[in-house]
Amino acid sequence: MVVTLVMLLVVLALDIVTWSGGPEGYHVTAQWLGSLYVIGIIVYTTIDMIRDMMRGHFGLDILAVVAMAAAVATGEYLAALIVVLMLTGGEALEDYAAMRAQSDLNALLKRAPQTAHRLDPDNPDAPPVDVPASEVRPGDLLLLRPAEIVPVDGTLESGEAEFDESTMTGESLPVLRETGDEIYSGTVNATRAVRMRATASAANSQYQQIMALVSDAQEQKAPTVRLADRYAVPFTIVSLIIAGLAWWFSGDPVRFAAVLVLATPCPLLIAAPVAFIGGMSAAARDGIIVKGGATLEALAKTRSVTFDKTGTLSHGHPELVAIRSTVTAGQREGSALDSAESRQLLQYAASAENYSSHVLAEGVITAAREQGLEQLPTTDASEYATQGVEATVDGHVVRVGKLAFIQEIDPSVQPVDLEAGQTSVAVSIDGRGAGMLILADALRENARPTVDRLRELGVEDVLMLTGDNEQTAHALAEQANITEVHANLRPQDKVDIVRELEKRPVTMVGDGVNDAPVLAIAEVGIAMGAKGATAASESADAVIRRDDIGLVARAVEIGGHTYRVALSAIWLGMILSVGLMLVAAFGYIIPVIGALLQELVDLAAILYALRARTGGKSKVVLEKG
């Protein structure tokens, strides 16, 4: 691209100097030199155009080829050179605008931590050894100096410290972390040196996962070419009709060339890509990694949004609120266990839940830890996806999970009465129901405003899809102003429901491993990825890096704004071009002036497209703090 542009500028400069003065022979030389260069560009462009057509892609190159050929055939070689300058210069301008628009995404890559200061665990006061971040392993003790980037995920070991997490989460204020708190790669230590314990290798840490998402986003081809192609055929037809009629009625082929020079479709080919890349940049600044422009277009047109419950509409941090005996056939309500029985049941359950990846397991384990219960010896642990975990704990076979999972071995166990927002975890020991752990997971404060904002943005249907029980699901859905609820779902059930929805495109929002299939099947899958890169993040089309459901509505806002800007840029360029074509058809614009005016049309369309970088005005309610 650079070589072609430099060669063009050299040829154009020689032609202008020769054209402006000198003997007649120089004029002929300049004309031949410029014409031969343009013919070479025509041949090159035509070959690319034929290749695209063989792949089933019919674009706008034909207009540029015909315009250049017409200009050369009518002796307007200087105008032909300006058309070539328009194409190559426009592409160079697109590259510049794209780099400017991607500055927020590229900032993530430039900040990648490269070095870690490893301490000797047997002698922590010894000087640290600098090692590549890629060599850090879970369990390593590391030193973080002031203003340094955290190289890997880990836990804070030495007192309180503040961290700048703005790059990761969009949170502008420093965040205070205490001993034992998780800290993530890519965040910045503030003013004091601290120690941390690595919990993941560099490759498995959050920052590197974001880098992978960014690379994926940059490699994805935005749907701008497809968007422009929707207007390619009618624009080409209109341009050729105007040019043909101008030649027909005037008898002057120069008017044909003048019209087509103004029809060169740079606004269609350049402005829309700039808009979509700008939208991706705006989303990245708000903590939303969008993997491609096609996602922004689908977000703009979203008509149905489906939410998972736990960790999405709710905080995903369930707390143990009660322990009850199991309800068997003929009973109506479980009774509270005495303290000794409750502690033993919780200890058995927590020991088994250590081998579960479900979000409810965290609440059980945390409750046991807070009560000072040690983990019992556990063997033969197996997790059954979306159902629960079974393990041999201190010689007893323990099952922890959904009621149906326990009923497989003890059909007499019945559900207990729950209050709004509560959920139950059933426990069996040695094949018999032993008790119910009652946990509560509160609805996010801005869940209802988010749902309301989505409806304002044109979303017609909002649904909850959850594997949780009916009672809890309906209670939280009512608080969130969601009227359609599907509970007790397996992953395949969610896929089937999303696949059958009539109002499309569909956007699915989830956070767990069990959401990965439905995130992949929806037109737009959005993963709540603040807790780390999971299968959900990998299969999603967009990842929200801040634990705030309000950013779902913000993503739809950005998608809509970006799509409107892209369409407006296309229409702006076409309207200006058609208006100038009509003036040229009556002979008031010569090809050279027409080519220069078309450059101004390109500039206007591209500058307008850069408005997408603002992301539009937001009316989204975000969580406080």
C-alpha cells in the first residue's frame, strides 16, 4: 500500500510539472506515463475484482475500474491519476483512522506485564529474582513494587494496598484490597511495595486472556463490507444510468468520465469500517470486549434478550442462611437441625463441594470456613455437570446438588419451602437424604433498570433461563420486571429455547460453563467475565470485564449508535456523490475537478464515521462503587 502510494505521488507530481509548462512533446510523455500507470492499476484491480466474484462477492470495484478506464480513454489522464490517488489514499486514510480508533484496544497489548520479581519462600527478606512473567507458577511468592503492573493472578499477602483496576474493569477510582483478597494481572499497584502469592500462570491469568480476546477482536472482519454491499448494486446502477444518459444526450464521452469519477465509491468502502472499529473502541473503554463488528450490528438489531440468573441477574455470591432436615413423603416442611447436626452436615457438604465448579459451592465452602470447620479427607470426587458432586468424605458417600440429583438415590426426599431469592442445595449421606442447605443470592441493584433500558432500546422480549428452581426464579424475575421465566433447565434446554425464539436477533447473557452452549448458539452471546476467562467467555461474542449487568444495556446502546453512524456515513457519501454526479452530467464539472471534489466527499464521510468512537449518549444505570 505504501509503495503504491509513493509511486503514484511521484508519477502525479511529474505529470503536473510537465502538464503545467514545457514543450508539446513533454505533454505527450506525461500523458503516456500517467495513462500506463493507471492501466496497470486497472489490470491489478480487475484481477482482484474477478477473484472476489469467483468467491461470490460482488462489490463496488467495478465503478472504480470503469471510472479509471473512461478517464484514460477520453484523455483525462490527470483525472484518472486522481481517482487512483483517491483509492490508495483513501485506504491509507482508513488504516490511519482504524489505528486511531483501535487505540483503546491496543493499549491493553502495550501494557502486557513482562517481568515478575520472585521471592525465596524460605527467605522472603532476600533480594527478589527477576524472571519472565511466563515462568511464574501457581504458589510462587512475588514482590510488587509501587506503580508496577501485576504480572499474574494471585492473592495479596501483605496487608492493605490500593490497585488501579481501570484497564481491567473500567473502575476509575483505586480499589482497596486486603490480605487474602484476589488481585488480577493487568491491574496496577499504587504507592507501596507488597507481596502476592501467584494463583495462576501467566497464560491462565486474566490479562493474558483479555489479550487473546483483543487479538480475536482485531482479527475479526467487521460486517462493513456486507453493509456496503447492500447498497453496491443500486448505487452502481444509478451511477451508470446517470453517466450513460449524460453521454447519450450530450454526445460528449468526457461527461461519462466526469460522472463516473464522482461515482467512485470510497465512502461506501471506507466510512463504514471506520465506524465499526470506532464502536469496538468505545465498547473497550467501557470494559466490554467485542470480538467483531458483526456483533455490534447484531446488538443494534437485537429483539430478544435472555438472561441466566445466578451470577448474571444476581450477584453470584450466595450466602448460607439456614440448614434444615430433608422433607420426605407425607411431611410438609423441614425442621431446623440442631447445632451439632448442622455443623456436621455442613462439614460433609463443604468437603465434597471443594470439587465442584458451581457458584453455589462457593457459598457452602465459605460458610464452613467461617464456622471454623476443617475439610475432611475426601476421595473419588466426581462432578456431574449442572447436577452436583459426589465424593467419598471420611469414608461416607456424600452427594451435594440439585434435589433431582438426590432423588435419584432417595426418591422420598421432597422440596422445602423457600422464601423469595432463596435456593436450596440437597445433601445425602450414604444414599439417604440428610438435609437441605438454604442459600440466598440477592438480585443486582440495577437489574430492573437494565431490563427497562433494554426495552427502551427496542428489545421486545426479555426472558430468564435458569437451572434454578421455579420459586426462586420467579421471585427474582418479578423483581427484575421479567415476565417470561424458564426454570429447572439443563444446558440443552436453554439451547432449544433460544433456537426456537421467533423475535431475532437474540442476545444471551450468562457467566457459567453451563452457559457456553447457549452463548454460542445465540446471535450475540455476552459473557459476564469479570471473575475470569471461562468456557462462557471463549464461546461468547462479547465479554463484560466489569461485574455490572448494566453494561449489557450499554453494549446494546453502543451497537445501535455504531450502526446508525455507519449507515449515516454511507448515506452522506452517496447523497453528496449523486448530487455532484448530476451537476457533472450537465457539464459543469470537468473530470479533474470532479476527482478532487470526490476526495472531499470521502473526507466528510470518514470524519462523520469517526463519531462512532463516542459510543453515543448513555442512559444506562450502573452499579454504585
